[in-house]
Amino acid sequence: MRTVRPERIREVFAKIHGPAFDPDTELSTGIEVGVIEAGIALDTPTFILLTPWTINGLAFPPDQRFPVALEVDGGTRPVYSIDRSTLGPYRAVNLAPLGSHFPSAVHARHFAERAAPKFRRAVEEARALLVIV
């Protein structure tokens, strides 16, 4: 299983997303790029990525097998496959609507922390079905 560190994810996404939005957008909410370590879902490392405008679940399946959608917290969410990245291949799921406006960085982090076990559980369920098949 490859090792993915939260610090490396934050570094990569800060470089990608920092310049994409003008500083006023980020400063108005105080939300910066951050990573919450969500844990291991069976054999798959999972993380929650915070950005100034959205929150995503990231999964790093060791064999690249992953569904095209996940059931997370009662809703079906599409899975985006990122095959070319300095992080290696991974899967991403939007957990908060694109352009979400959290009232503060504290609210965004709270949402992300609550989303982490739900995302990990969804990945566990999905991976269990793929491993059995």
C-alpha cells in the first residue's frame, strides 16, 4: 500500500488552488487549503480536503478499483478519477456543493470533520463489494 501523507496533499492542492481564486475570496472566509486524515477504509487511505470553495473526499485505492459513484450520507455522489497527479492516482468525491459558502473557517472544518467518518464508511462499503466480486 502506498503511503500518502496529509502534508503532501495539502502542499499539492495549495499550489493548484491557491492561484485559482483571487485573495479576497479566501480571505473573506478565512478558509485555507487543509487536509483531515479520515483513516483507512479496509485497504484504502482516505482523506478530507478543505479548500476555500468546497470539501472533497479523497480515496487512494491500492488496485485502482473503485465505483463511479458512492452513497455518502444518504446521497449518491459521482466519483472523479484522477489518474495523473503528483500524488499518484486517486478518486475524489465532492462532499459539499461547489461554491459552498461557509460562514467561517470553523464551520467549514466542523463540516469536514463530520463528513470524514461518513466518507470513510462509504469507501469501506464500496471497497468491500469490489473485493468480494
